[in-house]
Amino acid sequence: MKVLVFLEQRDGKLKSSSLEALSLGAKLAGSAADCAAVLVGKGVEGLAAQVKGYGADTVHVVDDAAFEKYNPLAYANAVEAAIKAHGAKIVLGVASPMGRDVFPRLAARMDAGIATDLTSCELSGEKLSGVKPMYSGKALAKIEIASGNVKFATIRPNVFPATQTGAGNAAVAKLSASAPADSRIKTIEVRKGASTKADLTEATRIVSGGRSLASADNFKILNELADVIGATVGASRAAVDSGYATHDMQVGQTGKTVNPTLYIAAGVSGSIQHMAGMRTSKVIVAINTDPEAPIFKVASYGIVGDLFKVVPLLTAKMKQLLT
Amino acid sequence: MKVLVLVKPTPDTESKIRISADGSKIETGDVKWIINPYDEYAIEEAVKIKEKAGAGDVIVACFGSDSAKELIVKALAVGGTRGLLVSNEGLETADSLTVAKVLAKAVASESPDLVFCGRHAIDDDNMHVGTMVAELLGWPHVNVVSKLEVTGKTAKAERSVEGGMVEVYEIGLPCVIGADKALNKPRYASLPGIMQAKKKPFDLKKPGDLGVDAAALKAGVRTVVTGFTNPPEKPAGKVFKGEDVEVMVDKVVKLLREEAKVI
Ligand SMILES: Cc1cc2nc3c(=O)[nH]c(=O)nc-3n(C[C@H](O)[C@H](O)[C@H](O)COP(=O)(O)OP(=O)(O)OC[C@H]3O[C@@H](n4cnc5c(N)ncnc54)[C@H](O)[C@@H]3O)c2cc1C
Ligand SMILES: Nc1ncnc2c1ncn2[C@@H]1O[C@H](COP(=O)(O)O)[C@@H](O)[C@H]1O
């Protein structure tokens, strides 16, 4: 089966979950000859070497000044050119801001089926099937695409393994694609927003605080723990609404859906809406003064106690262990 | 300026999601329906544009069942000027591209300057329909927009992406804008607003009225949800209480390292 994998890069840095998509692509394709990848950007040709051994013989590269910054129409055109060049029947990517922007556009363009944010994915004959969380993770849907010349799917980050099997020499094949007129859409700037940490949705470790932090200043005890363990800081909506944390830190139904391996919730009660965003975390640690707090029901480990005492101690212990 | 807002009914965020005994569907009998929360930001932004201009149309459109009318009227109560409901009878479980095909025709029949949608719907968690509508119309789009400024025939839109980065776009109208939570603060309906909403114009259409062949659409559905399962229950956790704080912290750190192997 001819499979194409969209490899994402920003500022010349390959997205780590793109390797997860590529490993899956190699598996579905069955051979390195049938598996290809596509890289889009400016001065990105060199990145192809980083995917050597991950199962694709060819990396189509659209390398041009017009593709330096992400632009949905330009990138859709580039991926479309690679689909045609490879004769791809299945196109895989990551359920990231970029993947979730480009793939629906191409599915509409090619009148194709699309499955987004898969946590499992299989191919049997022509049929692509998988599982996708819906209702903020309250249900898992079995999803199937049986018809159409091309099928699109994106995978949830941190779920599929990235495996370097050694197959696939990732030879560069240059490709050109057209960019839209500036008058239609132009990316004028990509700048730093508030935070510099890994985005919550990508973070493998998260430390979250709730209303009980009681001030923006107190979040620094969470920042200290986060710095030690390499985590990103999140918050409940009550903390955001009270102005202790910024909205991009909010985890939950109306915030971000996260999927880290470790989620530490300090002074978060564990409302349905908060849990909708973090219940799929692999390991959850809850710190709360109230032994009846709902967060303890989903916690792998819990400490009934005052976060202002527990968190600094936890930071100290982790520091000992990790440095 | 003529603005069209796409709204989708979704189960209330508090709803318990129950899977039918045979696993084929979600039981919706006791579900309370709301407008998809992100669509509320879309409505607000459209109404703000109308108010700033001092005039204009805000059409609130949905491809849904008859019961969606009530929700569209709620959007009219906060400033929408006209409702448009395209019946999805027989196509209730159609995939996102099928929905987008109908909505693209609905948009084309209204030729607005700007279309708003929500960044994603909280039932299917797809983030498909707005972008697909844009593609089917040959329009540009920006999704997950946290800030928007419309000046004449262009707009400046900011979208937040991973790593705390913000992409800033200049986009030509007509286009599709997907609203994120940071875009604005949706207002509550006033009593006069609620009263007036019931009298505002409301169109009920069938796909056929928009020149869409419903049977052909149905035959063209490619992505199918074949069933549902509950997410796996986690084994009961280990919760420590009543001991010395330092002892409890030590225990948890040890478990994280040796049992869970995540540190
Ligand atoms: C439509 C809708 C969408 C929503 N979306 C979201 C969302 O996306 N994300 C979200 O988080 N919420 C969301 N909410 C809000 C949600 O219902 C809760 O109100 C919110 O999550 C509560 O935040 P909290 O846990 O910080 O506060 P609280 O519920 O007030 O909990 C504070 C907790 O801290 C504990 N505590 C107090 N002092 C200490 C201390 N010294 N040490 C340790 N523990 C302490 C208390 O025992 C309590 O459990 C939404 C609500 C609605 C209606
Ligand atoms: N049936 C529908 N009717 C009107 N708008 C819709 C419909 N389905 C989706 N949308 C719009 O598209 C957005 C994204 O939906 P989704 O692709 O389902 O995540 C929603 O927030 C709505 O604005």
C-alpha cells in the first residue's frame, strides 16, 4: 500500500511525533519502497537525514522561500503535490495544529475520508480503521474509511511508538508546489506568545494548579517543580478565571486536551470538565486537602495534604533524584 | 457586511455520555443540547462586527434536526439577525465532509463576506467542518483564532499554535474564521433579546432546496463510526493520608520511579 507521511517542522526542527506517524506509515505500507514522506519549508532538505531508518525510501521535499512560514493553502498544495508524486493511497500525519489544519482541507479537495486524532490504526485490505476519542475522551469511537482513492488520518501524539527499524534510506526527491496569492492569505509573522515551555498538548509531564493556589504569584511553587522535572504548567478554569493563570494554560473541556505520561494536579478538585481534558494521562498524581475530592478517583497516586507543604517537598525530592 | 455563523448542537459538557447496550451509538434520550461552546465565540465575534459597522446581517446556520431550531433562536437572542436550518433528516450520522458539502452550498446561497465557525465541535472533536467548507468554496481560512481585526476586504487573524507560538495572518475576504476561546467573551441574552429572537426571520430548508442531491450525498459518505466503547477504567489508585508529609512524598516519589517508571 502506498503511504505518504507528512513530516512537520518548525524553524528547521523536526516534530518528534512526526517520527511516530512515520513509523506507523512504514508499518501500514509494508515496505520502505511504498512508504514516502514529505517535508515542507525553506532550507529543510537536510532534515531528511534525520528520518533515515524509519521506514521510508523517499522523502519528497518542497523547499522554497514561499514555504518558510506555515500557511494553510501553501502547505496543502505541497502535501497534495507529494500525494500525486508518490501515488499515495493513505496519507498520515500528526493531530497537531498544522496537521489538523492541512488534512481536512486536502480531504475536502480530494473527496476523501478522514480520521483525526487516532489512538490506534490498522489497515485490512483497502479499509483503514482505528480508534478515536470523542466527547473529550468520555467515549472511544471505532472509525472506518472503506472507500475513496485516498484516505487521510492523523494520530494523537505520544501514543504510537517511534521505531527505527533500519529500513528506508530517506532519499531526497525535490518537488515544487504553488503558493497562494498574498491577497488570499499571507503569514505575516510567527512570534512567541506568552510561554516558552512545551505546549501542554505536547508535554509529556504537566504540573497543574487550581483555585486553591490563591494567587498568580503562588504559581511559582508549581513552576519550580515543573523546572526540576521538565514539565509544563497547566491550570484549572477556576485558576484561569481568577486571573492566577493565563487562558492558554487551561486544561479541560473548554481548555486543552492533554495526554502526558505524568500529570500532577495540585489543589484541583477534579471537576468533570477538568477531567475531560486530562483523564487519558498515563499517571495522575493528586494533591488535595480534601480526601473526598473527585480527583482522587482518577489518581494513580495521591497525597491528602496541603499543597503549599507537599509541592516544595516534592520539588526537593525530585531534585535529589534527578540531579 | 454580511456574516454567516455555523453552529452545531452538541451535548452539554455536564452530560454523561452513555453508550447503547449494543455499542452502536451514544444514547441521546436524556442529553441536554447546547450550542457547541466554541460556536458561542463565533456568534459573539459576528455580532461585534455588525455592531461596529452599525448595520449588517448575521445569519446563524445549522445542518441539523428540527430540534436545532431552538438553539439557533438562542443565537438570535444575542444578536443574530436571521436563522437558517437545513434539515439533516436521513443524514444524521453523515461524516464531516458530507456536512461541509451541504453547508458550503448554504453559504454559497447567501454569499456572505465572512463565515465564522467554532474551532472544533466538542462531540466529535474533529476540527474539520469549517476548514472543509472553506476548501469547497475555494476560500482561505484561519482556524483557532484568538484575535481578529477586519478592515474592509481584509482581516488580520492570530492563531495560537504549539510551543507558545502565535501565527499572524493577513487574509482576504471572503474567508472562514474558526473561533477559539480567547477571541472574546460571549454575552448573555437579555430579556428583550429573547423576546425579539422569536420574531426574527427563520428559514427552514432541505438539502434539495440548495441543489444538493441527498441520496447521492449519502452514497458518498466515506468515513463511518462503526461503534463506541468506554475508555478503560484505571485501577484504583494509592492515596496516602494522615502520615507525616515527608513520608507521604517519599512514598509517592518511590512509586513514580519504581512502579510507574515515569521519573
Ligand atoms: C461549560 C463549562 C466548561 C468548563 N470548562 C472547564 C475546563 O476546561 N477546565 C476546568 O478546569 N474547568 C472547567 N469548568 C469549570 C469546572 O466546572 C470547575 O469549576 C473547575 O474545574 C474548578 O477548578 P478548581 O478545581 O481549581 O477549583 P475548586 O473546584 O474550587 O477546587 C479547589 C480544590 O482545592 C482543594 N484545596 C484547597 N486548599 C488546598 C490546599 N492548601 N492544598 C491542597 N488542596 C487544596 C480543595 O479541596 C478543592 O478540591 C467548566 C465549567 C463549565 C460549566
Ligand atoms: N452540522 C453542522 N451545522 C453547522 N455547523 C457545523 C456543523 N458541524 C460542524 N459545524 C461547524 O464546524 C465547526 C467544527 O466542527 P467539527 O468539524 O465537527 O469539529 C463547529 O464548531 C461548527 O461551527
